[in-house]
Amino acid sequence: MSETANTQPHLRLELISDPTYLCGARELVASVSRRLGFEDMDCSKIALAVDEALCNIIRHGYNRAMDKPIWISLWPIPGDEHSAGGIRIVIEDEASQVDPSKMKSRELDDIRPGGLGVHIIQEVMDEARYERRAPKGMRLTMVKHAPRPDSAPTLSDGSCSAQIHTGTPAARPGGRVR
């Protein structure tokens, strides 16, 4: 396991098992992935893997209950001379426990909706490991390796264009609406 396994996550999100919040979790993970150097297609794939995992927790682990806890933790994996870096995402819940060796997708030639979440996660991510948590629940650890910029973006390099203005447009610098 990487050295980031024993450190506090750089980002930790707690949400309830209400599907209303899935889009926010996807967008957050995709945005952070982009900042860590992933291309748009990989950001979408990482967000898809997170979405599939969350949907499986809600549907199968919590039997569609909309008030149960789910935690998403995220760590950047720094690049070095041997590795391009990447991202590690851990999703935890207090849902029904399942034997990780029995978590499988349905057969791909069985054409029908649903049942491909585990397959999608395994195809999209470089690593995906399911394990039981003590005393209850499950943990999914996913890793995706990708090139990172030589230096992390900073607020002063212009890569963060968000600006906060208050008041009327005339009160803003230059009197322009942004």
C-alpha cells in the first residue's frame, strides 16, 4: 500500500445515501482529478467509477435507504522518477457486508440494464479493492495513475479563475459584470 495510506485524506466528504447528492460527489471528484493533472476523459472515467460505487452502496448495501452515511476520502499520489502520480479514492459505508471475493459483475453477453458497476469500476480504475470494515460496512479503495504537472497549480498562476465579488456590478472593479 502507498505511503498515503497512513495519512489523513487531503479531502474527506461525508454524505447520506440520497441519490440527490451523487452529481455533487461526481463533480467534486472530477474537478479534483483535473487539478491533479488528469485529462478530461480520465476525469470522467474516475467520476463514473465513483458514481457506480455510490449507486451500488445505495441500491445493494443500504437497500435504497436514503439516510445512511457514506464517506469519500481522496489522496493525491505524488509522481516521482518511477511513477507518474495519480489519485487514490476510498469509499466507505456502514452497509451490509459482502464477501469481497463474491463481488462480481454479471456476464457481459447477458444484455440487459444494470449489473455492470463492478465491471466498470475494474475497467476504469488501475486498482480496485473491496474489503470489509470493522465492525460493519464495506471499504472500496480505488487508484488511478496518470501524468501530473511538474508542479502543482497554485492560486497565483492564474489556473484558478474563480473570483468573488459582492455588491452591484457598478461596485465591482472596473464597473463590469463578470
